[in-house]
Amino acid sequence: GFTGFLAVAALAGAVVLLSVRSTHADRIYPNVTVADVALGGLPMNEAATALEARGDAIESSAVTFTYGGKSWSTTLRDIGVEINEAAALDAAEAIGREDSAGDRLRSTFRTTRNGSFVSLPMTFDNAKLDRWLDQIDRELGVPPRNAELKIDGGAVSIVPEVDGAVVDRAAVLATVTQNLQLLGGTTAELPVTTKVATVRATDLEPVKATLMSALSHPVQ
């Protein structure tokens, strides 16, 4: 009857799962993908080599920004991106090798039927990115300049402030991170923001008035 059919189906499923386990004792289980790298069925050493190659390719991806006829290029590795291939391999290898028998059976069935996806762990050292952006700021050559007083003979004037242009670091990080999620580098227009001078001409008006008054009434 129906119960017998279920029992036979369950037994057949168990046999298939046990077969998968026996044929993949030293291999990644079928249908396992890490990021965009298909590892299913590969021996552990080949899976490690494939992940190392993909990680190196991602870290070597170019990051290029352009602005005002200038261009700056580096790699994801040089601005602090590091791929943890070993952690990804461990996670892929663990599929179908869970601690309990029940978990192993369910995991093996799930990956054999529907596949399993493992993300590629990575870290981002913002300090390295900041050092690169510091260099770009210097090469932009438009730092802010505070307003200042100028005394020429008996005349007092104010040299107005000039606001500068600097890299919009939050926008750079957002752009690089967004493209990194797609496992690629970045080619884009450099986002720039205004860096306001801290001393404004209006701040110096009272000082100018005081100086002018002092200069118009010299000490006897």
C-alpha cells in the first residue's frame, strides 16, 4: 500500500544519500557553490586552488576614479580588501558533514536536490583606503583656505575664504563596497565634496573694525 511505497521511497533516498557520502568522502558535496565558484564534486585540494585563484582575481581587481582630467588607479588589495578563502573552503567542506546524523542526512539531501550557496568572506581595512584617498586629496590641490586680514600701510582689508574640494569618502566607500558585492572592482567619476573653510570673512569683520579704529587713532 501507500505506507509501503513511502517506506521504499525513504529507503531509496537513504541509499542515494549514503552513496553521495561515500563517493564524496574527500570531496566537496555536489551542487556546492562559493560566491560564483562551483566546487561541487571537487577534491579538497582542487577546491582550495579554485578559491585561491578567485580570491586573488578579486583582490587584484582595479579601482579607478577620474576627476577634472586626472585619474587615480589602484587595486582592491591595495585599499584593504582581503578575501578569506580558507574560511570559505571550511564552510563548503562542512556541508554534509554536520555533527549529528540527522543534520548530515538533511544537509546532504538539501544540497543534492537544491544546491548550497556559501558566501565569500572578506574584510576591508578602511585605514588603507583612507591613505589612498589622502594622496588623492593632496593631488586635487584645492584645500580650503581661511579668510585672513591684510594690512597695507594704513589700510585694513579682508582676504576672503576659499572653500576647498576634497574626496567624498563616504561615497567612495559606498561605490567600492557596492561593486565588491558583485565581486568586481570599480571605475567611476570621483565623488568630490566641499570642505568649508573654518574662518569666514564675516568672522573677521569685528577684528577689522577694531584694527581700523586703532590705526585711525595712533598712540600719541
